[in-house]
Amino acid sequence: MREIVLLCPQAHAEALADFLLEEGVLSVSVEDADGDTEAEVPLFGEPGLEPEVQAWHRNRVVALLPDDLAPEPLARQAHRQGWLAAANDWTQREVPDTDWVRLTQSQFGPIEVGSRIWITPSWHEDDAAPQSLGDGADTSIVRIRLDPGLAFGTGSHPTTHLCLEWLAENLEPGQTVLDYGCGSGILAIAARLLGAGRTQGVDIDEQAVQSTQYNAEVNGVELDAMLPDALPQGTVQVVVANILSNPLKVLAPMLANRVAQGGRLVLSGVLERQADEVIAAYAPWIEMQVWQAREGWVCLHGRRA
């Protein structure tokens, strides 16, 4: 297979990428042509927000070509449209044959979370238990089988780690749990495997609800996954929500009132600098405090009086 690589300025990167896709290329990526040089400019936004600028000053637009699509006509048309500064601002290169499935799987190995939880993709399910726990560690390992998918929650993000570790250290057997913003269902599944009683997962994304239902079945646990409108009335003993600070603030009255008297509320997806705002949003109902911080993120917890 071959790739065509075209150099274009910031103003034309999106149009050029759209043109290539319309012409039938298999994939398109836009890279910083000045990457790893003194001219490199960072491009990023707040978590959950898109950056205002969608391209760099100088861009390398890379398109993977099917065997029947020649690169020369694409480059000529791009130059005629004014997207390339010069007619020769492009190259082609060979792409070696690769087992893409195996390559993708190699990027996702087992993940150890704290001293009790091990998240295992299906292609590693026969691996032995982790050896790094050491002598005297808690041997009641909870293994969650989870493949990367469309819903958030593979177990690699610090906020997911924080919530999982809180559950492993604080969840009591038989406690009822609500995982609001369940994504892949990883927190709800972990709660059930750690001994929780009735467990519910809620997400605004139908794909996430389906993902949670599927992953629960794969892990042999029973839980109820649903859209918000289907959530029945009532309270639970542990509410966990790993979302982002703005929706957490908006949802404060609802989430707080889902916690039973004496129950616990666990929130993450909050940057350290946002912690005070979120704590203030929940103050009328539950006194929240930072449980742990990791890589710039915090996990907040509190008990309803």
C-alpha cells in the first residue's frame, strides 16, 4: 500500500482532508509539519473541549491510498485548488503490510489498578496473575475482562484508576451502587465483582448503555444499564460519577439526592484547579473533600449525613 503526504498551510488543512476522503482514500491524518523542531506549536484544549484551531501553521496531511487510486492526480488537483504552496509540495511512500489487529492489540495489555484490580483485554485473559503485588499483598484479585471500544473507560485514564481504587478500598459487601456516566461500565462491573449488591449504570449515550450491558455479560455480573429517563426513583448507598466538572456541577442536586442517608458520593473527572468549584456546588447537600489526586486530576468523596 502507499501513502501520499502533502504539505499545506493552516487555512487549507481541513478542506484538503475532506477532498481526499471524497476521492476515496482509506484514511487521513493531519500532523504538525514542524513537530519535534523549535518551530513546533502545541495544539490542545481543555478536557472535553475541542481546541479553537484545528490545524497547525504548517501541516503534513497523510492519506492512505487504495491500490487503484493514483497519487499524482490528487496532488495536481490539490495544487490547482490552491491548497499547496507549490506543485511539488507532496511525496508518496510505501506502507509495509501489517497485521493491524495484532498491532492494535499489542498497545493494550493488562492494567493493574491498586493492589486488587486487574483489567484484562480478551487477548490476555489467559495470562497469569500479576507478579508485582509482592508477598503479603491482598490476593483477592478482581479481574475485569474489558476490550477497548466506543465507550469511555478502558481503565487507562487516571480518573478511572482513582474511582476503581476508591471502590476497592471503601465499598462494603452488599451495598447498592449507581454509576452515573457509566461509559464502558467498568466502574459498575468492578463494584459488582467487589461484592456490591444491586448496581445500576446510567449514560446519556445509547452506545455506552449497550457497551455496559455487553461488558457486564462478558464478566458474568448482573447490573441494570439504562438511559437517564429510565432510571427509577430511589436512593443507593454509593453513587459514583466519573464525568467532567461542568456536568458534575449541573447534576449536583440530582446526584446528591440519589445518595441514601449515610451513603457515599464519589466524583472524578475533575482537574485539581476545579476541585473547589465542584465541592462548592455540592455543599448544600454533601460535604465533599479530595480523596486522592493523580496526574492533575482529583477524586472527591463525601458522606451524606
